[in-house]
Amino acid sequence: MQIQLNGESIQVIANNLYQLVEELGLEGRMIAIERNLEVVPKSEYATTELEENDRIELVHMIGGG
């Protein structure tokens, strides 16, 4: 399926946000996801289905000092 991820059109096989995180290799990291202008709580990643042309903004936190 085709989605917009951080402003870029990409093809993914994921069906939900949890699978998208895994597909992108970001599992276990601190991330925040917005789907179609709404922030999705981490507890809802597995139940939030992706749809064709969804606009996903994904940010992962990087520690440093």
C-alpha cells in the first residue's frame, strides 16, 4: 500500500502502525506517530489500521548529551 511518511511517498506491506514500526526497524525506540494530523497513543499502534494514502508523521527520539 502507498502512504506518505514524513512527506515522502513510500510503499509498505504493514497493515497497522505497530507493523509499520517493525517494518521500518524502529521497534524498541522511543517514537511518536501522527496519522492524518492526529497523534496516536502507543497503546493504539496495533489497532490503528493503515489505509491507502494515509499521511504518517513519525519522529523517533535520539538521546545525547
